[in-house]
Amino acid sequence: QKTALEWAASHDLKETVQVLKAAEDRIEKRRTELAREDALAQSVPCRLGCGYVDRADRIEKHEVQRCPRRIVGCELCGKNIPANTIPDHDANHCLKRIMRCENRFRGCQES
């Protein structure tokens, strides 16, 4: 059984052949677009290991802007650390954190 394109070609219908070839090209282009969209719609896990899962076309935004494990710079010392460790870093490890004077029990008012 012949396709419409084969039938038109066998009957020397040149304009019909052109129209059908153009239609085939558009169909193939659309199939490629749909395959790409399907690939982007696949669920993928965060590469930083936080457990978050999202579409492939949105996961990078999470990893760069929202992931608790993304690397950020401390606003005080500039050290690069995971975002979820900022509170502990600020309170206990940052070399430029504000500390109360060890002599405050003796009446020192310095911060």
C-alpha cells in the first residue's frame, strides 16, 4: 500500500508532491519539538543532593537560587559555604561575627 506522497509521485503530480513533502517536513519538525519538550518535562533530582525533584527545565533555577545546599558567600567574611549552614556559621564560626566581650561579667560593655 502506497503513501499519499508515493501515489502522487507515481502519478507525476508535482505540486501535490511538494505540498506533501512540506507537510512531512513540518510533521518531523513538530515531532522533534515534542520530543524535546518531553525531555524537559522529565522529573530530575537536585544535583546538590537536597532531595528536591522538579522538571529538567526548572531544576537549575532551584539549584542556583533556592537549594539549601547551594554555595553562598558569608556576608561578613566572604567564605563560601552551603546556604543551610549560614545560621551556624554566623553564630559560631565566622571570624568576623560580632561577639560579646569575654569580660562582660566584669562589667565590660564592649560588644
